[in-house]
Amino acid sequence: MSRTASVSRATKETSIKVTLNLDGTGEYNVSTGIGFLDHMLEQLSRHSLIDLQLTAKGDLHIDAHHTTEDSGIAIGEAFAKALGDRKGITRYGDALIPMDETLTRVAIDISGRPYLVWKSGFSQPRLGEMDTELFKEWFAAFAGSAGITLHIETLYGVNNHHIVESCFKGLARALRTAVAIDPRKADAIPSTKGTLGGV
């Protein structure tokens, strides 16, 4: 079974194309026009082993908000589409990611019930050309369209780059675990309800 999907999303604010493969090797080709966001999405692909191709063109002459949020939505939609009925997946995943002085904990449930708990913050308003407040927006958009419950908590940290990168790497490692097929129940949906509906 091929767990791949492509999504195109076009609005008056952005035009985005995404292709991903849940059973990849972490190969990526990402271009959003926002250097720091590209760097984070490359980390997401590399550490989740999800192949990711993404091109986004947005209204960056205004700011990075629409491109950031819509890229999260589009990747989440492709993720949910690639999962299909979620049969055989491990479903839950978590990671504890250190980056020098920073430690971040991420836990997910591919539940079909989108929810974000965000307990992370930044001491400066921008990283590169990106407003730091937009990182929460990306995770909220991804969780919402992917249909996952996502908890992110930075336990401690000082360097803003390390904080946000540990959040993306934590999501990556948690996804890597959660989307893996459990060979003991590869033919079953991991829920007593018998379904893990999409969003």
C-alpha cells in the first residue's frame, strides 16, 4: 500500500503544492520564500523520514502569516490523505528533544480529533524574516488539518532558534513513531470504535 498524497491549495493569498510520502527516507525539496520556515520544514522531513516536496507562493509583501499558516494546512491535508483509514498505524508518538540548553517534549495522537496544546515561548519577536508568533500558528494549522492531537512543551531553553527547532524535530520524531505500521495489528484500526475518522 502506497502512503503518498498530493495536495494543491490556492487562495487569493497563497498558492501551495505539497507531495509527501509517509514511508520515505526524509528527502525534501521545500520552497516557501521564508528562509527560516524552509529550514524548519526540512528538519521535519529529515527527522520524520517523511519525504516532502512543497512549493509555496504567498503575499510575502504583506508578511509571512498567510504563507506560514497555509503551508501548515496543506501539509496537514496531505498527511491526512496519505494516512487513509489509518489502519495498522501505531497512532501515538512522543519525543523528548534536547538542543544544547533547550529541552522540548512533544506528544501526538493521530486521533481524528484536532487539538493543540502549546507551551512554548520566545524572547525575541523575529527569527530571520519570520515573526516568532507564527510558529504556534503553523503547528495549529497542521494539527487542525491533519486531524491530530498535538502537545508541545518547551521544558526549558534560552536560545530562540534552539527552542523552535526542538519543537519541529520533536514533532518529526513523534510522527515517525505514530505513523509506523504495527506488525501485530497491521490489519486493524487502532481504536475500540473501529474508526479514526478524518477531520
